[in-house]
Amino acid sequence: MANKRKDNWNETWTTAAYAIYGAVRYTDKKELSLVDVMGLTGHAFRMNIDPREIHIAGPTSFPGGYIFRRNLCNLGFISNMGEAQAPPTPDQLERTMALVHETIDKGIPAIAVDLFEPEFGLIYGYDDEKRLFHAKDMSQDGTISYEKFANPKIHVLFLITISESLPHSKYEMLRMALDMIVDHARGREWNHIFKDRFVMGLEGYEAWIKVMESRSADELGNAYNVGVVGDAREFAAQFLRELVRKWDGTNFVERKVREYASEAAAHYDVVAALFAELGELFPFPQGGTPKDPETADRAVALLRQAKEAETKGMAVLEQFLDFMKAYHSEKWVH
């Protein structure tokens, strides 16, 4: 039976990118698609693995403020951040609440986490009389009291708002995106808070393989990670394919963009196909049987093939980045 591949590019398992996309739709860059956002923020190329049991928290455990602000910078935005240990001090809470009110008054939702579930979502309205926010995430659209917002279950009060839009060229946006993608893959991302708990980038494959070989994968967490990474790599391949189609100019830079993107897309399409197979072994939320020796060994073989294909793809993206660094200024393309 053929493995089911993604054909809906308006939904993603990566709630961080989905929240960014939701906020950007209310700005002057509303023409950016979810595929654009997944690629230009680098979320299509992320992997964050718990090396003990492939915990369900892996995909959302990263230095949020740093990642989100760099994501939004890639898209051409200056952003504001409210981040504090919960419960926050009165001053911290006041500043964060002021950021929410300010951005909603401008007509742009605020990006937050742990609204209804410990995932990323949007706050899009407020009612000071009833002391309620109107918010939505992947699980529901509803209201949250100011008190609940101030005391999140995850012990971090986290908020990002879009402040100002910058006139970034598509060359600059792509160069910054590739820079972030390669940094993550090579473990150079600012990640010291989580470095003892999670393994990121290409090294995540070996961590995942070791858990499978030790038969210690958590059923729910493993299936969720397969779903998130598999969905992301489908977006990675699609983003690269769309670069080939959209960068249709005749100048040297656009021709090279098509060349690099086409070569990398072929590798990421292989990765996505392998994760589709893993998704059949480990459906979410049922989980499958990752502790079963035969199943685990099959998963190890698929993960090794995926690592090989993604390593080749990343090598192409590194060459792509080097090229864009040399020619990112628009003066080179005329």
C-alpha cells in the first residue's frame, strides 16, 4: 500500500509556525503562505529529540524567545517579547498584559503558549470588564481569564508580538532563513537551556536511533515526534519546490537558487517519504509498538535512511547558504 503523503498545505503539526502564520496574516505580509512561513522560519527543518524516551515535549521545548524573534526577523518584522518565570512579578505581568493590549489594539494577534494546551496559539481579543482574553490554539477557540493567563501550567509566561514591518527583500529573507536552518542542523543554535535534555538538528537522528535500539521509546511521545518531524519535512520539500517555481528570473542569482533548491528538494522528498513509512508504524495518538524488537529494528533502518538523505540535503543547503551570503545584496542581481 502506498504511504500517505501530505497534500494539505494549510495545516501543520508545528504549532510554533502555525501561530506565527496566524499573526502574520494580519500584517502587510499577509500574502505569505504557511509553506513560506514554515520554510523561512526554519521550522520545516527542525528536529528536537528527547534522548531518553522520545518525550512528547520535544518538539515544543526550545528557547522560545530567541527562536521566535529570529523567525519573525527572517520574515521582516521587529518583535516584542514578554517572558518571565511564572508566577510573574506584578511588574512583569503588567508589561506583558500591556503588550497584549497594544498589539490587539493594532489589529494583530499576540503569540502565546499554554493557552488551552501546552502548545503555541494566538490571543486575538480582550475584555477588561470581564478580565478575559479571546484566544485560540489547535485544540479550541475560546476565552481565558487574566488570572489563568498569569499562571500557566508550564511555569513560563511567554508572549511574542509583532511590532514593526521591515522592507526585507526576498534575497535577504532567504539568506537569513538558510542561516537559521544550517545553525539548527549543525547544533549551533542558542540552546544551552535545553542542551542536557534534548538533542537538536542532525544529531537528533542518532539520539532517536539509540532510544529505539534500547527499546525505551514512549509510545505517545514517539508517535508525536514522528508526526511533527514528518509533517515538517513534507513542508521542507514543498518549500524548496516552490522556490524553484517562484524564483523564475533570468539573472544569475535566481538561476542558482533554482539549481540549489531543486537538488535539496529531491533529498527532502526522500526524508518525507521515509517519515510517512514511520507514521504507518507509529500512528498518533495510538502510538504503535516501538518497544517491539521487530518494529523498533524497522524504525532504526528507516531513521538511518532518513538521516543519510537529510545529511545530503543539508550539505546542499550549506552550499546554498554560502552562495546567498556572497550574493545576497540586490546590487548583485541586476
